[in-house]
Amino acid sequence: MSISTLQDMFVHGLKDMHYAEAKILKTLPILINSAEYEELRHALTRHRSETEKQISRLREVFSLMGEEPAAERCEAIEGILAEGDSLIGETSGTPVADIGIIAAGQAVEHYEIVRYRSLVRWAEALGLVEARILLQESLAEELVADEKLTALASLADPQANMVAEDNDQDPLMDDRDFEEADLIEDEEGGRDGSETRSSPGWPGGRGPGGLA
Ligand code: ZN
Ligand code: FE
Ligand code: FE
Ligand code: FE
């Protein structure tokens, strides 16, 4: 389908996400079965039922739009899941297996967060109040899932450092890298897009925050 309006973009985004969530739902049992740490299995299991709800919400948004629920192959999620699958295959049975699962899971969550943020913004710009609320609920679940994985990653980190030291390797990230990451984050300012930035590139002051 050709995309020439914000509404087209929104519907296309819904189809993309509908495809992605269905694919994620199929993949989560593989992660759950591969995870060693009980709390990680629980977190993934909880997120699997949330994913089912997220698919229902997307179908509800389609019907609010007067559209049949449809899906469109999303190359981005295909790539993220394929990469995660090969990482999990390579680390299976090693001390870093769960760390691989967490990292693969977080790549998925970050993809979903950015997609839902766009959909929420577009629903708002299109005046689709109910759709925005539904999409916001799914966004909130993705953010919590990501935070949970971050917390689990910090529990797992000492083990990873031990393995890195044993192999006489540099840690993946030294203090300098962390400082650089902090600086970049500071420069970005508001993370929720609430800060409108003056961007001379947008004609008439139109930008991602002012599409309508
Ligand atoms: Zn697409
Ligand atoms: Fe999801
Ligand atoms: Fe896509
Ligand atoms: Fe998710």
C-alpha cells in the first residue's frame, strides 16, 4: 500500500506491529525454555501473557479504525529475532546463556518501545483517543519489561565479569564508555519527546511533535 498521509502511516505501523507481536509471541516460549534463572523465566512468562493482550489491543485499534486486522512482514523484527536466535544458540549451556537471552530480549523491547511511541504519537495527532489509550497501555508494558530485564542483567553481570577476567579479556564496557554514554544521554534532553526542539530543517516549524 502507498503511504501518503499520517493515517496511512498509522495503519501501516499497526500492521507492522501486529506482525511483530505475533512473531514475538511465537518466540517467547523458546526464550522461556532456554532460561536457567527462575526469575528470568518468570519475567518472560509474564511478558508472554502481556504480549497476548497487546495483540488483542492492536486488533481492537484496527476495528476502531474500521479496518480488518491485518499484518505486514516487518524486516526489522525478523532481523532482531534471527540475531537473538543465533546468539542464544551460541551461548546455550554456557555461563553467559542467560545474559544472551536478556540482551536478545532487550533488543526486542527497545524495538517495540520505539514503535509504540510512534504509534501513540500518531494516534494522538489523528485525534484517535481510544486507540492512543490502548497503545499507551502496551507501551507501558514494554517499558516495564525492559526495566525488569535491566534489573536482571545487573544481577547477572558479576558472573559475566568473572568469565571475562578468566579469559583475560577487557570488560565489554569500561568506565570511559559509560561516561560517554551518559554525556550523549544528557545532550538528548527529554526522552519522551515532550521537549520540542527548534529544527530549522522542518518547514513551517512542522516536526515530529507537530504533524497535525
Ligand atoms: Zn512495513
Ligand atoms: Fe510486545
Ligand atoms: Fe517494519
Ligand atoms: Fe515486549
